[in-house]
Amino acid sequence: MRQKMNILFVISEAEPLIKVGGLGDVGGTLPLALINLPEDLTEQTEIDIKVVIPYHDHIKQKQWPVEPVASFQVLSRNGFIKTDVFRALNTDLPVFLVDGEPIRNTGTYNNNTYIDTKKYTYFSVAALAFCRTIKWKPDILHAHDWHTAAAIQKLSQIRSYDTFFSHTKSLFTIHNLPYSGGNHPDILYLFDIHQAFDPEIPDFMRNLPMAIGLDAADHINTVSKTYAEEILTDGFGNGYQNYLRSHSEKVSGIINGIMMDQWNPSAEKVLYKNYSVDTLSDRIENKRMLQQEMWLSQKDQTILFVMVGRMTYQKGFDLCVQALRQMRDQDWQIIILGTGEDSIQKACLSLSNEFPDRVRTELRYDEPLSRRMYAGGDVLLMPSRYEPCGIAQMISMLYGCIPVACSTGGLKDTIKDPFDHPTDYTGFLFSNPDVSAAEWAIRRSIAYYQDQQNWSQIQIRAMKQDFSWRNSAKEYFDLYKSLQICE
Ligand code: GLC
């Protein structure tokens, strides 16, 4: 008999509806990869996924077409909260949007932690109530990051007496451990969510959404195997390391995939010239035109670095800014793109001021430009202090832009350095997130770049890699299955 598996996939972002960071990529792509797993890999199991996200202001402003599917009340200690759920149309993704007063006029993420924590706690509880309303019993609750942790905790509280959820198992995926949510016990009380009780969780962290999710989850995973190991250590555990170490049997890692057809330099319309491994010599046109677009001198031999992403402490842009400052003796150019924390934006701008003929800093989110940078840049700098998975390094490799990155989390798991892989390396790693280590790795990339024939071989190896979701989606499926059978 054909088996069925119902997966409630609760997350704060899912592209194409809403994407602030890499979480939105996963929310929009992993569910599709699961649905599209070939039957022989799923033993004919019919996978039914419902992706549930908040009906963010931004989605309403975009006027994304929706249809109403359910209306119900969510209980709080201040009375009922009227809740509506809509299904998003015009997308293959089975995505459902939860709307209610705590979600409205809050932005996607709110700087006020009280508003944010209330929004997401309500959302998490509403996602479970939605299943009951439409009489759809989830086998797996798959929740992501602190925003949806309350769903995990609520489930563990009710399933002992509530037959509707008595067979539902929970998986909590950590995309970014240091983001724990706000410390607001009154919000937990409002929705009758217990605090984390495990003795290994520090007292002052018991009310944090991340803590309650970790504590109550049947299984915890992160988005790379290395990050799954790192979070057990004092350096990366953010206060949860003792808890995670004492429950290490329920912690694992699965690397994120990407939708390979969305990142294809041979078909991309926004590039100056399309190319593939077979027409790699055409790639130089993209470099020349990018230099022109950015008012940099058009020099084929000068190595062109690119740095793209959110300008947060995590991403470590400041390390490379300082390293490059110390490399006046070398010939290089760099284009930096992104927005974020003031101090990091200022650090990037000050490099532009010091090296007006070599550096361009563009403080904005601009996806077409980022694609032209991957296509025209020689090297991507990705000096993250920690990186649970990371997506830019995978995209840049598929575009033949070779990464220089810190050897952490998903960067370590997706980039091969010549030291460990003398014949099939695809990038350059440095082991400590500090300026001299970054400088050393950047200098190595420049040295390798001088041998253009070998460089083309590195590019070809990088471009030929398979970063598709297929293997990881299968790992998720197997994990769901293993949770389903353990009573
Ligand atoms: C977070 C992490 C990033 C990861 C993404 C998706 O943004 O910082 O490393 O790739 O989540 O899992």
C-alpha cells in the first residue's frame, strides 16, 4: 500500500513570496525538492507538505494573489485572536499564509523584540491550530530557527493528551544559533508555552524561543555537518553547548542544496555574456563589462575580488577590508555589495576612499548585480566568522568565481582547499577568522591566479559540481522517516 507522509513545514520566510536571507531560499526550495524526490528514493511514499509562513506586510504590499482557506480563533490568555489562513496562488510551492492581529504592521522582522517575539509565538501556535481546523494531521512538524520554536514546544505539551497530534514528531532546524529571539516570559505565558526546563540550559536563557525549541524537539539538525559539530563547542554554542553536548544523539547536520537551474551562467539573462564550462573563454567579457559598469579600469590581468551579502558581524567583511588594506603591494580590484550594520558599511566605504581606483562599495540589495559579480569576478571573498551553510560560495563556484573563505560550517563542507585536496581543489580556506589568516588566503589566491591555465581548471572543477537539493532532500526524507518510526 502507498504510504503517506504529511509534513508541516513552518518557517518565517519562503521565496518567491518573501526572502530576507538564506532562510528564504531554504523555505522556498527544500519543500519543492522533497515533493519532487523520485519515487524509488521515497519507497513510493506520497509526500504532502504544507509550508506555513506569516502573511507578512511585504507579501500584502506585493499583492501576491491568494485565496482564503480557513478562519479560526487562536486562544490566548487575553481572549481569542481571529486568525485567517490564505493559500498563495501562482506558485508551485504549497504555501499557506497566516494572518492575525499580532502579525499585521510588524515588518518581516521587527527591531522591537517584544513585537517580534509576540508575532512569531502567535504564528507558531496558529500554524498548529490551522492543521486542526482543516483536519490535516501532520506526521512531522518541521520548524526552523527561533521564530517557529514555540510550535515545537506547544506540540510537546499537547501531544500527550491531544489525540489529533499524538503521532506528530518534531524536527527543529537551526539556521543561525546566535539569533535566539526575545526574552519575554509574559508572551510565553500569554500563549501557554512552557519555558525550557533542561538543567543544562542556563537559567537566564530559559525563556528564549531558541531554548524552548531545542529543549522540546524530538530531533535537532543544522544546515551542514561541520556546523552541527561546531555548535557543541564553547566557541560556537552560544550558551547552548552543554545542553547540545548532553543531547548530541539528537543533533545532526544536512547541507543545504540550491536549485541549480536558478543559477546557471549559460542561461542567465542579466549577464553581459552567457558561458559554460565549454565556452569558458567567453567569461572574460563579463569581467570587462563589470569593470566598466563599476567605473574600474578594464584590466584583464588584475584579479577582481567580489564580496556580496549582508553586512553583519557574522559575515566578517571587516576582516577582508583590513587584509586588503595591508596588500597595497599587490595588484587587485574589489567590488563590495550589500547592506547591514553601520560600522561595517563604514569600513567598506572607507576602503573605497583609500583606494578610489581599486574599490567600489555598493550599499544596496541588488540581485542582478550580484549575479554579474559572480560571473565577472575572479574570486569571491567570504570571510564569515561562522557560517551554518552559506549559499554565495556555492553560486559563485557554479559561475566560475573561486571562493576564498573561512574554514567554518558549510564553507568548510563545500569548498576544497589545495592543502587537503591537492588535485581537485575548488577554492581557498583559512582556518581562523582573523585578518592575517584572511590576508594569507587572499595572497594564495593571487599566487594561483598567475597561472591562468591552471586557474581555468579550478574554474571548470568548481562549475561542474552538483549542489542540487536531491541528496539532501533524500537525507531529510530519511530523517523524517526515522522520526516517524520511533515512538
Ligand atoms: C542562515 C545562515 C546561513 C544559511 C542560511 C540557510 O542565514 O547564516 O549560513 O545558509 O541560514 O540555512
